[in-house]
Amino acid sequence: MEGQGMQQALNEYKEGIGQLAKHLPEVASAYNKFTSACFSEGELSLKEKHLIALALGIYSNDEYCIIYHAKGAVDNGASDKEMLEAAGVSAAFGGGMAMSQAVTVLIDALNEFKQA
């Protein structure tokens, strides 16, 4: 992923989901329906849900989730500080691995998505 833009990474993820849908339409449909329900407004706002998912992406060392949910958090009004606080909570659980993702992938995503 190094050297590619965050938006390019999002596009690659979406293309991959499209390929999955061609080969396993039932699986892709069920996954999309499930995640759509999980990321709908409820007691938690979309911003809060993306901040939670961002922290989990950092914790699990999943760069595409970090990028995807950083974009979702930005699009739903999360501030840099809110996102970095979520990253800090993740690092409290995940130690150095989570901190390295927070200070590299998340910072790069913040810089790119704030310019968009």
C-alpha cells in the first residue's frame, strides 16, 4: 500500500468487493446488507460508529479498514483530535502495532481526506 494514495486504496477495495459480487453474489449481498445495517443511524451516530471501527481497524492492523473508516469518520464530521483519541484508545489495547498504524496510515489518511 506504500506509495499509493488513500483514495486509490478505497477504489481498490470497492473494485475487490465488485469482483467478489461477480463470483459470490449471495455472499457479497449478505455482507453489504449486514454492514449497511451496522452503519445506519441508531443510538450511536455514524461518526461514533466510524470512530469505533477506525479504532478496531488500527487494533487489528487492517490498513484498508483504517482508510475506509477514517474516510467515513471525516465524512461524518469527526475532528482530527477525535480520530487520534480513538487511535490512542486502540493503542492502549494494541501496543506498538496499533500505535505504528495510528502514526502512519491514519495520519496519511487524515492528511489526504482533509484536503478533499
